[in-house]
Amino acid sequence: MTRRLVSVLAVFALAFVACASPAAPALTDPKEILTQSVQSLKDVKTIDIKGSLTGSVTAEGMGSIALDGTTLSMAMDVAAKKASLTLDAPSFLGTKVEAIVIDKTAWFRILGPLASMAGGDATGKFTKTDVSSFGADTPADPAAVQKSVDELKAALDKLPSAPTKEADEKCGDTDCYHVKFALTSEQLAQLGASEAGTMPFSMTFDYWARKNDLRPAKIALGVDAQAQGSVTATFDMTYDGTITVTEPPADQVAP
């Protein structure tokens, strides 16, 4: 009985110490949140991204095109070097884009009236191509991650208006940091993007990072191009789930 009592007390003591240990200090600098969030991707095994578009754009000869209902789905197995992407834009002439990448080979197809115009196979079959020239960097490559962090720090330091930290929010059932910044076409032109000044627009960027591991949870990008339309793209990310990516059947690949 004495030994059992000691064991029980020891378990309770360890639990108390664990609960009483101070948590990691909350981050308050929006630049630090963004850079640490990029660094958190180095251990990612799989990524699942769900996106959607709202708003409309004006195209020459086509008038205003509503983008509501447009969805994007992307899954990536980092270690296996596999990825799949589907873009479904029913309001844009029923266009659908599918892509599969396995190591250094990719298959893609465009469905709908735009298939032949965009270089796709008009029969709806996949086109196979080599993508080895795209390089081998992945989100889990430490060198690639550090390079991204360095580039991000340099870009943030150049912003005319510094990012701001908004109130913390819930991302589903997870607590998240919320960082936001805005830019205009004039400000982008000042940063060296000379083509940005040819068409006036304003852009807002909202970024949510999970507080428990700082991985990106949600991104919202809004662009207002005045007479040319306005679009908001929203992306939600989850990690390290089961992802299956396989090459298309041979009869669905164009010769």
C-alpha cells in the first residue's frame, strides 16, 4: 500500500509540475510571428490546402466575370515528393484545372472551352511533362526554409506600412495569432515592382498562425482593382494527415 501511495503521489506531483510550468511567452511582434511561422514549416510531412475565391474581374471582350463558387484544393506529401491540385471555376466558362506531380513528372489537364486556348488537350486527357527543371526545394528543406525566412525579413523591413498584430482569434478549435498589412500599387512600385504602377489597386493580406506550433492556419488575400474588379482569395491549411496521390490511368493520358 505504501509503495502504491508513493507512486500515485509521484504521478500527481509530475502532473502538477507540468501544469504549473510556464508556457512559451506569447508573441507580440507581427514580424516575428510571420518569420517564425515560415520556420515552422521545416518539419511538415503533409499539407492540405482548401481555398475559395469571391468577387469578380473584368476581362476584355468578356465583360464582368463572377468568381464566386471558385474553389481550390491542394495536397502535398513532402517526403514522397507528391502533390495534387484541383481548381474548379464553374462561373468561368465551367473551367476546371487538375494537376498531379510525382517526383519529377507532372500530369495536367484543363476541362472546358478554355482547354485548347490554354494549351491543354481538347479531349480532356492529361498531358504528361517533365518538371525536374523546377528544382528540388521543398517546405521541409532547411536551406529553403532559411532562405525564405531571410527573404521575408528583408521584404518586411521594406514595407511602407509595417504589419500589425490584430486580436487573437480561433481557427476552428485552435487559438491563432492574426497579422495584417495593406499595400497599394504605388507602394509596390516604390519597392521595385515597376509593373505595379500600370494599374491602380490596393491589397490587404491577413495571416493566421496557430499559437501552439506557429504553422500557418489561414490566409486571406484581397485585391481591389477598382474598375477591373475586386477579388478575395481565402486558404485554410491543415498538416500531417493522410494524403494519397497517384498518377492518372494510362487511358486518361494523351499520347
